[in-house]
Amino acid sequence: MDVHLTPNMEMYLKTILEIDLEGSEARVKMIADRLGVTMPSVSGAVDNLRKKGLVGHNPYGKVALTEEGRIVALKVKEQNDLLYRFLREVLGVPDRIAKEDACTLEHVVSRTTLNRLSRFLEFVQVCPLGPGDIVADFVNWVNETDQARGAQPQQERTAS
Amino acid sequence: MDVHLTPNMEMYLKTILEIDLEGSEARVKMIADRLGVTMPSVSGAVDNLRKKGLVGHNPYGKVALTEEGRIVALKVKEQNDLLYRFLREVLGVPDRIAKEDACTLEHVVSRTTLNRLSRFLEFVQVCPLGPGDIVADFVNWVNETDQARGAQPQQERTAS
DNA sequence: AGGAGCTATTAGGCCAGCCTAACTTTTACC
DNA sequence: GGTAAAAGTTAGGCTGGCCTAATAGCTCCT
């Protein structure tokens, strides 16, 4: 019981969970469309996950998470949510980018760091140190310094 | 001039830079040892980078960054440093894990997020909002709540 | 100078993931 | 109920990255 999955396999699992949470049946085509891959790729991946006991699937049928698969998928989703919230709520990263980054990071960040991140989110929200809202302060500070730096634009727009 | 490299190629490049910064010649074996791969793997990677114009190398010779390779490698290293500092200094992640995570993340985090992260680091250090040191406060708060939660251990030690 | 031993390269194989093309099954509609 | 379209699978090929085994080149020491 410690399935170690590649990032891609985790993505398949998470996608199946998401479809499931929306109340739909996970079909190969649907998964393919969401992940932007072709159906044969999904067929292969599903077979892989089936062999690992994480999904149930008979040919031409729907794909369903097993008990264990669901646990793994939920863990991935949790990690995604945590990272997304941090990027959005603390760093103020634009929504689209926060989603993309969270989706990449969810597979590779250590448990330890995630736990710390979770604590940090809690911390800035409960904000047990008084009136100051750290996040708001950060946003204000960024805006102010952005203005002040108007002249010397740092290396924000990097050469491409 | 916008070489897009895989994470692995970036790692090779960064490793060569590091050896260089230590004042040594980058030899295939040295790179292999540092990255924990075999020499043939390095041979292949170096050839790859040479074809992209990022390193110079003639057979049985040393590997040296080109002008452009150096720029890319420095960028990667910068990203690593930034992430490492954030993990260590803000989140308080243990050193070894911070290094590992930074090394993974350096290749996959968006420029936007890195810029935000950089600003955040600046922010918590300049700490323009008064006496409170956010990081110290965070550490204290974690310790306090850790204690308070002694009974219900959360899900810290995850099943393995 | 010549051979031992280290360093490096080439050759060839494996795995994960993706693709297209071709085939099969299911579905849905007339 | 038969047939066309959609969904799914199988086959085969590609890339990146790693490995081992075998070969080739360097270096150094006697």
C-alpha cells in the first residue's frame, strides 16, 4: 500500500476523480478531452492504473476509481487545492497561472513542504498576531513598490 | 534565442555551472557522479546540449558552458536559490528537503510565480509594516499550535 | 616505450508517454 | 433491425532518459 505513481498517472487519476465528483461517468473520450491527449493514450494509462488496482475498467466500459484509487486521487486533489490556494491567496498569482502551476507542483512537492505550506495558509488567515492582514499588506506593498520602480523595470519582462 | 530545455537538461547545465563556479573543469565523470547517473548518460546529454549550442565539448575533453549556456544555467540557479530561500526562510522547511524540493521546482514553476515569490521574500524581510517579524511569528505560532495539537496529531505522519 | 587503469564513447536495450493508422465494438437513429 | 457515426482498442513508431556491456582513448608510471 504505497503506490508510487508518475506525475502523469496521478493526473489521470485526478481527472477521473473530478469527473466522478461532477456526477458523470468517466469515459475514455472524456478523460482524453480533459487532458488534451488522444484516446489511445488514455486506453494505455487506464490499463496501467487498472493493473495497479487503482481503477476498475472493462473494455468499452466506464472507468471507475477503486477504493484505493480514490484515496490516492483525493490526496492529489488536496495537494492541488492547497497549492492553488497558496498561489492565489498568499502570492496573488493570476488565476490561470495559479491553476497551471498548482497542477504541475501537486505531483512533485514533498509532504513536508506541503504541510508547512498548509500551516502557513492557516497562519496568515487566522493571523493571530493582531490587526494586520499579511496578505493585504503584501498586496499593498507590491503595488507601492511597483509604482516606485516604474522607472527601473527590474527584469520583469525577460528576454524571450 | 529561447531554448526550451527539459528539466533534466537544465539539471545538467546547472551542474556544469556549479562545477565551473568551484573553479574545476567539468569532466563527464564529475557530472555523472554529482547527478547520480552513469557516464554514458552524461555523454548523451552533453552531446544534446552541444548540438543546442549550450556547451562546448570535444571528445575526451572537458565540458564548458557557452555564453548562452551560461546564461541559461545562471537563470536556473537563480530560480533554485529563490525557491530554496523561500522554503528555508519563510516556510522553515528542513534544509535537506528544501534543497531537494527547490531542485525539482526550479524547472517547473512559472516565471510569474517566481517573481511573486521573490517579492514575497523581499516583503517579509523588509517587513515594512512594523515591528512584527512575520517569519518569527510564524515559527512561534507553529510551535504553539503544534503543542496544542499534541493530542490530535492531524495527519502528519501519513500512511506509507 | 609500453602496458595498467581510469575516463569516455558507442551500441543496444528498456520504460514511460505520446502519437497516427487501422480495426472493433457500441450507440443511436431511421 | 440494420447501418453509420462515435467510442474504444490494438499495433507500431517516436522521443527522452536511463541503463549495461563492450570498445576506444588518455595518462601515468615504471
